Amino acid sequence: MTMSLRPDREAMPYRDCVGIALFNATGKVFIGRRKMDENIEDTTEVLAPWQMPQGGIDKGEDPLRAALRELHEETSITNVSLLAEAPEWIYYDLPDEDLGIALKGRFRGQRQRWFAFAFTGDDSEIDVLAPGGGKHPAEFDAWRWESLTRMPTLIVPFKKDAYDKVVAAFADIPQRLAQS
């Protein structure tokens, strides 16, 4: 009889997290290319060349505050205005091979609260290489503005369904911004 060393997925919780869809004035969304760095806690992210900013919610922290904090910690951005919040939590599960390894080995995946913000600053504000004036470790090594609808094709496959839900939740925003 072979014993499985893989953790029981059903017994593991989801990690509470926020995701940020940051839109510029033309309706494009900010994406960052994940830095290849062994210090990033979610090792599965290294496989994802591009993603929108995201991060954990601290114990007792309000999700909106967490989103603003994470955005600043990853990009240096502070000049934003809230456009929308996704109507429900969006979940994704880690692939079997990453279970018990990624996300500090404690979680089956993430439960994400997504927010859409309008970027009201100038691109010169964005600093992914030394975010927060160097107070926070860089998680991205490059960034660009991209079409929201392309996002599900640019991330790791196991997050595709979650990103499809993000795109659906904020589908009207690019056109609204482009027309204003």
C-alpha cells in the first residue's frame, strides 16, 4: 500500500487575498511581470509572467485597505479612485503538484476580493523595482498597460477561471473610461 504525502485539499483553507484591476484613462489595465525571486512566498507565481497586483489580507484588515496597501507595496501607486468592487469573492485552487508547497504550504488556493481603481496619477509615479521608495521588496521586474480581456491568456492556467470572473466583473469599465 502506497501512502500519499500530498495534503488533503478538502481539509485545507483558502488564503484571504485582494486583487487590484488598475485602469488608466484609456481603459487599459496595469499588469506586472513577476520577478524571478526565491523570496516571493507564492512560488507558483514565478511561472506567471504577468498578473495584476494582488496580496494577502492581514488579520483584521479591511479588504479595501488591503487593496490600497498592496497596490502601494507592489507599485508605489497612491493616486487612485475606487471604481468598483467585484460582487463576490473569487476563488482559485492550486494545482495538485503545488499543494502543500506554494502559499507557505498551508492553503489550497486563494479567496480573492477584487477592486477596480482608476489611476489618477502620472506613469512616472509607478515604480515596481523599488516600490514604496525601496521600503518593500520588488515583486515585479517590468510593467505595462494591457487590455483587460487579454488577462486570462497571460497568467498561469490554473488562475484562468478566476481571471475570467474578474474580466466579467469589470467588463464595462474600459469603455466607460475610454469615453470620458
